[in-house]
Amino acid sequence: MEVHLIVCATETVKCPKCQKFIQRGSFSYHVENQCADVDQYTIRSQFKAQSNQTPPKTHVIQQKNIENNHSEPISLSQPDSQLENHELPREPEVKNPLKEELDKLATELSEMKNKIEHPADDSEKLSMKSKFSDSIDKWRDNIHHRVDEYCKKKREEFTDLLDQETEKQKADINQLEARIIQLKEEQNLTQESIDSMKNSIKSFNERINQVVNVESTFSLLTIDDHLINISLDKSVFKYPFPLTKPYQEIKFQGNNGCIAVNDDHLVVIQSNMVCVYNRQWQILKAFQWPYGNLYNVLWSNVLGLFIFIAEKKLVIFNDKVMGLNSFPLAEKHNAIDFYSGACSGNSLFLITSSWSPSICEYILRPLVEFKQEHQLSVPFTSDEQVLHCAANNEILGIIVKNKKDEIRFDLCLTTTMQRYFTVQLDLTVRDHQIRCCSLNNGHWMTVCPSCSTLYHVVDGKVVVEKHTYESSPRNAILADKNNLLILTENSINIHRLP
């Protein structure tokens, strides 16, 4: 009797038919296929197929009795440790970089899907909802204020109308009384005089009844659905740096670094002259600045006025009538020297020029009034002062300098004054002309004239890039989404953003 054992092993067995030595793992395949030769790949494939059909912890010994032409299967259980010894060695897996890249894309897509399906976990959407809710509440409050003001005005008109008519009636009745007294004194009283008096009193009584029956007509307030426009801004923010060459240049002689703009006009202070340009960048008017040192100029959408921050004085400028007036500071602030400021919605933030400066908030509507003095979540120290600030979407950007002449840029929430971002700029300067400017989509820029440098900062990320500017920049401001105005010593360069 000759026995062929088919087991998971790599030893060789001599075939009784062809006298070849065949690996035990492929012996069954060799015999069943008339002593066919098989390559290593076929062996492995056959081995795997048999492994899938055979229970993992049982090896089958196929016993063939050639003489008696009798065969029977014998099941033999073996411990796991013995089975592992009979497994074919596995080839090491080869990493596929394309598959790894595809896995990363699948993970990224899964994160995006989760972001869409679970909006409550999306901080950006929550922030947008919060900002919209705050904005619409402010808009509603503003509308309520306007309605209240309109109703107040109409009440006053109604009261004035009644008061005027009452005064007129008093004058008329006094005349009638005087006429009666006069008639009583007359010796030759006639029926004609009495009839005339009756007619006068009757006419007077009709006028009184007209006042009593005064009518008021109230028209329904129609709300235009386009008062609030909601749309998706699908514009993609393109990287603004390096800046393209200015497409226009406004030349002049000297300036003090102050610049502000609205939809109609550009205001620049040149050698103590207030210069007003239209949006075609043509000068319209220039007049002497009548007050002390001028530190900063800004525009308030709520007031519809420019605000000049000067030495111990704030001045408002109406560009429609080209007139200056004093800003109504609280009495305790009249002697305070504010150095910088920024408008955010209905609030004006003023920062003092002192070391360890204070931030004072004024409400602009319905009346200008002082609201509170703020302390940052990380207060200014006694060796720090603020050089400049700017605001955008309830975020306040602040340039801070210490007594070592080191410069830092902070971003704070105007609602809580929590400082959520700070970055140290790699410069040390002694001058006070460093400014900051808000760009689009959470991007900011700081301007340093002494080293002709622009710093690009991304909101909430420590991304700071340094760019050399050809002329010495003194200030910068975004006129709209596409026009960046950079003020130099003798010009304003207008760059078109992508």
C-alpha cells in the first residue's frame, strides 16, 4: 500500500508514477491531473482554494489503498500552533501610493459628508447663523427705532396742530368778546350789528367742530421683500499677493498717514489740509485742518459721517455739505487723548494713546452715548500701547507695541473683547506709523513704512508672509472688494485685487 498525504506543508514527496519529487502542498493537484507540472503561482492558488474549502482547524489525510482499490477519509484535528507551522509564508504587502491617495480622498469626502449631514457640528455655519441672527436683530432694532421716531414725529405734529388751532381760537374768541363789549357801549345798537355778531359766533363754532372732528388716515406699512437680500456668495477668494502693479496713482505732496473712504468720497490729510476726492479719484475740495495733531480718520456707515481723531478732540465730517462739527464725547472723556479708533456696526471703539491703554465703546444710534470701557481677555500691560486698529465683521484688529519696540498683531471679538489670535511680527521699530487693514475673507494686512514692508495675516491661522513694497507704505485701506488703496509719502497707489 502506498499512501499519498495531502497536507499544508512545503516538504517534497516522490510520485510513484512519474518518480518526480513534488511539494506536499501540490501533490494532490499533481496526481489528479495526470502528473502535471505546476508553477508556484498555481500551487499557491490551489492551496488557497483548498484552504477555503477545508475547516481552518482540521487537516484531511486522504489515504489511498492502491492494492485493494479502497479509500476512506480520516479527519485529524490539530492544535492551532501546529496549523500555523504548516501555513505557507506570506509575501510582504507592497504599498500602492495611488491607493493610499485614494484612501485619503475617501476620508476627506467622508468628513465633508459628515459636515453636510451634521450642520450642528459645523462651527463655520454656526458662526454664520449667529452673525446673521445678530445682524437681523440689529436691523430690526434699527427699523423699530425708525418707526418709533416716525410715530413720535407724527404725535408732535398732531399736538402742534391742535395747539396752533387752540391759540387761533383763543385769539378769535377774544376778538368776539371785545366786539360784544363794544356793542354794549354803543348807543345806537342796530339789528344789523346783532345779526353780524350771530354770524361771527356761528362761524367760530363751526371751526371748533372741525377741530373736534379732525381725521387721521393710517396707511398700512408695506414691507418690500427686497429690504433684506439673502444670497450665497460663491466668489472664491483669490490670493492677493504678490500685488499687481497699481492701475492708477494719485500724486500729491506729503501726508500724515490718515486715509478713509466711503462709497462716494476719499479723504486724505495732506500737509494739514483735508483733501476730498470723488471715486474717480479726482480732487473735489481741500481746506485747512483747524485743530491740533490728527491721529486717525475713519468712516461710520451708521452715522453716514467721517470721524477725525485728533489731539484731545473728536470731529465729525459731513462729506455731503463739506462741514466739520464736534463729536459729542462724554464729559469725562473731553480731556482724554484718544489715538486710534474703529467702527463696527453701531459701535465706535476708541483707544487711548497711553501705556496700558483703555478701549472705550460708544453707541452711535439712536443717540451717541458712551456705553462702557472694555478690558481685553488678556489685558494690556504697563509697557504696551496701541498704534492702530481696524474693524471688520465684529472683529477688531490691533497693532500693539511694547517698550522694547517689538510689534504684535492681535485679533479680538468686539462683543466680548476676547483675544482669539495673536502673532508677533518680525520687526523692531521706534516709529508709531505701523497700520493695519482688513482685506476680504478674513485676511488682514499690516503696513510698516520704515522698512517698506507689508505683512499678510490670515484670520485664525498663524500664516504671516512678508512682502517688500516698492515705495514706503504709510497706510492702506480697502475701498471695495476689488480696490486696495496704499498710501505712500507722495501718492496713493490703487491696486486691483483678483
